[in-house]
Amino acid sequence: MRKTLFVIGWLAVAGTQRLAAQTDYYLRAGATAWSTLVGDFIAQDVRAKAAVAPTLVAGLGHSIATRYRAGVELAAESGGLHSEYDDVRGDLGSLRTASLLGVVDGVVGGGVRWQAGLGFIHYFAGDGAGLLASATTRLLVGGGLDFRRPLLAAFDLTVAARYDFHRFTTPALQAHGYSGAQGVQRVSLSIGLARGSR
């Protein structure tokens, strides 16, 4: 009986250590650039665009095969929103979003990994009226590349480039007769630390 309990205990500890070794955590900071959120034509092109926004990214992944991982990635952005009409630029307040992606990634080589994901982006309601008078959540697809190099005993330096796409509209826009949705592309670059998976 004692021997059986010892074996079970040893397997539990070994399994926990193996799980920890296969699980990867990371935290990064960077910036995100956006394409046009809303476009229209009134004598000239009118656009609503987001400024380049500071971005925080956190995620975790777990090995599912020798060269592949699956996990989740959470990102949050907060920046300005403005309109462009010819040479006139107007302030539309702030833009705050959060996104959650289920991701898979694999080895490219030389410390580089590819990543692909599917999830959602949530736009938080802004102050007052306007195109973000109400919150909205949209389907999001994305992908990118990660570059990692050992930095400390338990951590790696990580640099990530991301691209994602979604269709943007809000209840406030639909109430003003915008029946369609604008395709929005985003590109981000971030740097941070990852728990070393060595």
C-alpha cells in the first residue's frame, strides 16, 4: 500500500512539473495601428480613424505536440479617435478595445514561431454620442510572428508582430442609416517577457 501511494505521489509531482514545463506565459507592451473605422463620401471622403494606440498583451499557451502549442491571448488598447474631412481633422474622443483570441502556434526556426487565432474584439462605449455611443463586439481573425531569445534564467525576451481583421459597425451607426460594416485591419508590434520554455 505504501509503495502504491509513493508511486501515485511521484507520478502526480512529475506530471505537475511536466505540465509547468510545457505551459508558456507572456506579457508584452507595444502599439497598434488601425485602418479606417468608418468611411463615407459627402462632397469629399470623410473618414473616422483611430490613432496609433498603446497596447498591452498577455497570454498563455500549452504544448499540444512536439512543435505546436495552443492557448489564449488577451490584448487591450486605448487611444484617440478622430475624423478626417479633406485637410480638416476633428476629435471624436477616445477608443478603448479588448480582444480575446484562441490561438495555435508552431515553430518556424531560429527562435521564430508563427501564430494564428480566432476570437472577438470588444469596443467599449465612449463618452456621449457618436459612433461609439454604445458598445459592440465583433468576430476577429488574426495571425503573426513571434521572435524569442533567452534573457534571464527563467524568462525569454519576446518580440511579436501581429495582423488582424474584423468588420466594424455599432448600433449607433446602424441607427444613423449605416447598414453595412467596414472592414478594419490592424497591425501591432510589441515587446516583453515570456516564461522560458527551455
